[in-house]
Amino acid sequence: MHQVGYVLTDGFQLMALATQTAFEMANIVAREPFYAITNYVLNDCEARSSSGLIVSAHPLNRRSKADTWMIAGVLNPLASPQPEAVISFVQRASTRARRVAGICTGAFLLAEAGLLDRRRATTHWAYANAMQSLYPDVQVEADRIFVIDGTVWTSAGMTAGLDLALAMIEKDLGEEVARAVAHKLVMNQRRTGGQSQHSELLELAPKSDRIQTALSYIRANLNQALTVQDLASVAHLSSRQFSRVFTTETGRSPAKAVEGLRVEAARLLIEKSRHSLDTIARDTGFRDRRHMREVFLRNLGVSPQSVRSGVRTSPA
């Protein structure tokens, strides 16, 4: 049985515990108790979250063992120093465990323990610059959902921990089990580690059903021309009304929104599939590969080929 130990420090963030559900569902899908989960806290039998919820836990000491250690994050990793005893424990435990992971700002504790020195890592986007400043030996990749560098795993903020947990399940039990777990968790999509922390649809955040319907139509038909007239028809508005309402609700013109969604879809395909860049450009509505490159450079500052090269050179 694979032991998963959660290290909870004072004021830990409850979202870290959401990842336990992924391991629980994996046991159900696999029809065997593959994962055993235990919460640990320093010198106590309970842990208090940032919201005040108290969770039963085992005392963290030299006898505590796990195959995978999950370090829960806190709301503000800069507010107080990391507990020395926990840092020492993580340093020792990392040499015996199969892997150790920092969920969200839990990466700060790994960095303080020296486990991220000369490694690639990520954390919540709001604290990425602070991490790079405090720990210059860490190669912080601020716009990644999760990063795997050898035996050390780190995830971006909040829900990104679920993506990290699913990646662990896939590595342990296979892609089919991980996909089934994601389905049980009612996750809209499984995000790859290289995917951006920022969602284009979340950034647009329309207020009305009509504009939301238009955005859903865009995502489902990216390989089409998607003119303002087409989208206005879907939203049951005139072209002039649609452009005005769309821009008011999203802060972007329809054309810019379509471009952003195409870039996001193309980037995901580049990271997750082996399709050629010509095929991806065609399937996501770009005129050709050259046009896709121009739009990528304008929006992301990198070319599609650079995105693919980054995925290929990432440690497995």
C-alpha cells in the first residue's frame, strides 16, 4: 500500500486536503486500497486550518513515514517563518520517500528546506515573484499548473493541487484510472503541468447567459471563421448590440477574445498531443502555421515550437 502523508502547519489552507479525495477516488476506481492517507502536524493531535476548521492529525516525528509527502500551503507564506522542526523533518523525509510535493505555497517550505535548489518549481502566481526573490537558486516557473523535477513536485495555487494529484495517480496506476478519477471529481478537464495557471474563459468572465453561450460556441467551433455576425446570431442579438455588450461584459472585443481562446486551445494541444503544428493551427482556426506563430509571439512572447520544445525537455 502506498502511504501518503500530509504535513499540516499552523493555518494550513483547506484546499490542500481536496487532493485527498483524488486518492480516495483512485482506490474506488482501482477496486483496491492502493493509497493510505495520514495527516501529520508538529507535536499535536490536531491541526487548525486558516478558516478555523480543526482536523485530526498524528504527531510529526522521526518515526513518521510515507512514500509520498504532501506539504500543504498556507494563505500567506510571507507572514511568518517556516517551523524549523518541520523543515528539518522534510529534509530527512525527502531522502527516504519516493517523492515529496509542495501544494500551492507549500513550495515555500520545500524551498526553505533546500529541496528546490537548482530545481524547477512553481507556486501560487501571487507569490511566484516573492519565491524567486527569497530563493534565487530556485528556477521558478510562475505560469505552470504543476512542475515535476526529479522526486520533487510542486503545484500552482488552490485547485492546481488536484491536477498534481491526478498526475501522481496516472504515474502510479495508469492513464485510464486517472481519467476515471477526474470524471468522478466532475473536473471539466485535466490540465497538464505545462498549462498556464490562467484561464482565458475565467479572465473573460461574462455576466449574461447570452455572452456565455457565445463563448461556449467559440470554444466548440474554433476551426470555423467565427465572424461577429455568426456570434451575434448565436446570442440572438444584432451585430452592433453583440459587439457592444460583449466588450462591456468581458473587457475585450469579440475578435480579441476569439484570438485568446485559439491561443489557449492551441497551446494545450501542443503540450498534450503529438499532432503537427500545421494540424494544430488548422484545428484551432489559424490561417496556417505562420499565422499561429505570429499570434503566439504577440500573446505569449514565445513561439509554438518553443512551447513544444519546453514540454519535450521537461523531466518526466
